[in-house]
Amino acid sequence: MEPTPFNDAGALLRILLGATGGGIDQLFDLSRLPRRMMEFEKKYRLSTTQIPADLAISGFLSNLNQFFTQSKMEIVSLATFVGIDQYFIVNNEASEYIFRYRLGANRLPQLTVKFQMNKGSNIARGEINLDVRYEEPDKVRAFIAVISSLVPKTTLFTIQQSGNIWNIKEPDGDLVEFVVYKVDRITAPSKIEAFAEIEPLGSNKASDYTRTVDIIHTIETYEKKLGLSSLVCEQSIAEIFRPE
């Protein structure tokens, strides 16, 4: 039997590109990002001038492991990672876009752009991730160089991250990610800090974490249980480690 020709270009585009949020010849509406293109998280600064990064991480890991044991939550996965993040911060007159090129052990090569959904807040951000190939770093850097050439100002710097990621399942099926990690700025001058992050990933409940109020409530519940309320860090990694 001869195959049926596929001549409907519009149908083919819908299959290949999926929902575009508009016409196929229109730009994506960044004000109406789907949940999968957004991150909702809070960051906590563990290190201080009195407590160096390694000591701060060791102390917090002890508390976190005790919490996991006592709460009887299911640890779905635990991964250790180390890698390099190169940042390209691109500014136009109205907004700032943070491009991050990530390479490293236990982390697939990835090109990411992040931007604030509400100006001045890093709790809810647009986060669009593209998987890239290990053998094509020059192409990725050249791609970002082209974007950077279109704006009057670009900030470039590199950090190294190392730490652990826990994916935890609650009794009702909700998934929450806990990350504890150290950041070392490779670009001079040197700077080392330790952080923890809490990010709800999904839910079996009707809300499905589509409402910001549900997400923030979940984060703040764990924040209080882990004694992190006084350690909230409003800045992003890019803001903290960008050269002054």
C-alpha cells in the first residue's frame, strides 16, 4: 500500500511546534507563559561572614537529613552535581534577560534564559531551557554573542556550582525539590557562598500548582519547618555573583 501524502503544512506545523500561544507567524507572548516555562522557588543564604560555605552546608545537611527522617517523606531521587555555569546578562531599556550556559557532571548541557515575571521579584520567573550538545560549546557561545551584540550592554561571568538535589514525594503525591549547593565565582574577584533552595515541582491536587498562592504556601511551610525564614535571599545567583 502506498503511503498517503502529507500535504497539510498547517497541520504539520501544529504537530512539530505544538501550541504556539498565537499564530504561527507571531512571537510567543511572554506574559502568558505555560507552567512548564516558569520556575517558582525561594533561595536561602546559608553562609555568612562568620560561617564559611563548607561549614554552613555541613550543618544544614544534618538538619535536612533529620527532617527527612522524622517527616517520613519518600526520597524519590538524590543526585550530586558539579559543573560550570557561564552567564550572559543582557539588558535593554525595560528588562533584563539572564542567559545561562550550563555544563557539568550529572547535568545535561543546557542553555537557559530567565527573566522576572514581576519586576523586582525572583520568586516567580520565566525559565526556558533548551538542551544542547556536549560537543558544541563554541556554537552556543557564538549564538549568545549574536544576541549580546543587539543590545548596548552585556555582562559576562562564570561560576562553578556543586551540591545535592533531592526530589521528595509527600504522602498526597506532591513533589518538592530541595537543593543545597556551593557557588564559587571563577571570574575574578573570587567569591564563595552556600545556598539552599525549595521548589515545588507538581501536585496531584486539583490546583496542580498553577496558582502562585498554593506554590508560595508550600514553600513557606517547609521554610518554617527547616528554620530558614531568617535566611531568605531575594537575589538571584546572577545578581549575587555578577562582577561589580
